Amino acid sequence: YPNADTEDLFLNLLTNSAANQQIVDGGGNPNAGFGGSPTVTVTASDVTIADDGSTTYTVSVRYQGATVSVINESTIGINDITVKNSLGNALTITSATIASGLNTNDVVVNYTVTPPGGSWDNSDSGTYTVGIVNASVSDDAGKQTAGNLTAKTFEVSIVPVADITPPTFDITPATSNITATT
């Protein structure tokens, strides 16, 4: 910009910074150009025959901000994550409850999910994916979570246990009603 004045240079810098903010890390992180987002760790256990008939499922998510930033609890809600089955059908998230870390930079949230059809059964078996919605949770500095549509997978394997109990028989000797005649 050899002939540009200071105002033009400044406006160009602002425009390019804002435009590049969305592509710095290539992963949809809206804060990559501003020091990063809170980190996210997802815990989702596999569903087994022991869970057959259960009407809820819990996904835990840990949000960690910078040491000087507190996670903004007002940004936590049921729209922070997605849970989808192998066909891409979304499950319903009914609640988001802070389990630990209230008013800190390290918060764990338990999300309650309703299984397909209202309860887990054999027809629900397959791989499920937990996703983090981009910019859904933020810290008090305004930094938001980066989106990750495949943050964690878990397996649902509800295979009925075969009954291997051997049959029982009641064997009673027959009585004879035969009489001999001479």
C-alpha cells in the first residue's frame, strides 16, 4: 500500500482481520484469531443390555476456559450439543444441568437425552454421535466453543440374552390296569 493513507490502511486491516477470523484454524473455530475457545471434553458411555428399557441417557461435557476466564453459565442450555443415531436422526435433549464447577473456568454439564421411541431397546442398536454446536457456550471474555459435529461416538448394543435354561420334564411311571385271567 505505498500510496494509501493511514485511514485506508487501518480499514483494510480491520476488514481482513474480521474476514480471516473464521478461517484461521479451518475447523470452524470462531475465536481462532483471538486466542482460542474454551476446550471441550465429551464423555458418553456405551448403552448395553443393562440399559434396556431406560428412558433417559446422560452425556457429560466439560468446558474449560482460560485460567482467567469463567465459563458463562447463562450460555449453557439444551442446544449446546447434538446426539444423532447412525442414520443421522437427532435425539431430543431435554435438560442441561451444571454438575460441577459453578462460577469457575472448569464446568461439567450433564445433558439428558431421550432415547429413540422413548426408551432403549434392541431396535436402537448402532453407533451414535455427539456433536458440539459451534459458538454455543462462551466464557466471560466472550470466547465461544468451536463446533465439532463428531466430538464423541458411543455404541448402543442391546442384544437380547438367549434363554439357555434347559427344559424340565416330569416323568411319572405309567400304572398298569392290566389284569390277568385264567
